[in-house]
Amino acid sequence: MSYSFTFDLSKLSQTLFKDIAELSEKGKVPKKIGDMARNLVKRFNVNKITGLPVGDSITVIEDIINIHIKNSLFKERFLKTSKRALFLPHCCRKFMDARCKADFDLETSTYTCNHCSEDCVINQATKLGKKENYDVYILPGASCVRKIIQKNAYEGIVGVACTDELKLATNMLEQFNISSQGIPLLKNGCSETRFNFDTLLKIIKREKN
């Protein structure tokens, strides 16, 4: 189920996300993740900067922590995979109307980027994925995931999505024994959503570091 609220974390200090990633990589996340999320919300003034109620702020940060923990757990398995796909959210497109020249594939219910706007993050992410030999899908929703993986023998998936959809997708991929790496949206909603491109770049090129 999607969040009942919208959020924009893009104005938060990048130190917050670096701290979460580093603690997850080192296995230093405490057992009580809720307490960690509550402390981070307070330390980085998440509710004040975003305008979210404290409870919603804690929920989002807790979900992001869980995503990073999953990434850390699946990292070694993911690096051993060969056939991979990149799932991108269509709501991150620069245009959500006819100005976007992406084709819609009825078979997979996904979009294919036609590179109409150089400054579109989906265009940039698609080029990056294809350069690194990923099959790239632009999804209108997480419901497309099952259809795609049932038709293709992917071993690894990198997914960009809202944190709650990443949780659902990761659980589904585990059932198919597919290793995944998730990148949460920093801004959710139905359009003009955002994610950290540098995080995507780091994950896709991680094996070369």
C-alpha cells in the first residue's frame, strides 16, 4: 500500500543518508530500528525541514534504513549475478504528457525511453543502465514487476521506487530468488519525483570500485 502522505527529503542533509548507508554496510544498525529512526529524525530536524508530522517522518526514515539493510544483506549475492535489469519509476520523467516521447509496451506494461530530453533523469538513468548491460524498464507501478520477472530469467534487479513499494517488490523478488538493490525516492507523488542519481551510479558501478 502506498503512503497516505507525500514527502520531499531532497532538502535534508546528505549526511543523514550517508550515515544510514555506512551503518548498514558495517552492520551497526541497532536492533530497534524505530529508535534509530526516531533519533535521526530529531538529529537532522526531518519533520521541521520537510513539514511532515513526526510520526510520518519516523516511518519514512525507518523504511529507508530497512532498504539499506536489505541492500547490505544482498550485496555479495548481487555482485555475483550476471543477467540484470533496472526498474525506474515513470513519475521521475521530465514530462508526464505528450512531450515525453517514450513508447508504451503493452506486453510488459512499461515505458521505453526514446531520449527526448537530455536533462531528464530517466533518460540519463536509462543510458547508464544500458551502458552497463542492464535491461531497462520504466514502470508505472510495482504491479508490473511480477509480469516482467516471470518472462525473463533475471538474476539481479536494481529498483528505484518509493520506499513502501520497494519493500513490496523486494519481498516478491526474494520469492523468485532474485538478488536486488533498492534506491528510495527522495520525493514521492505522482509526478516530478526525485531520487539520488549518484546512489544509482554507485550501485550500478559498485563491482568496479
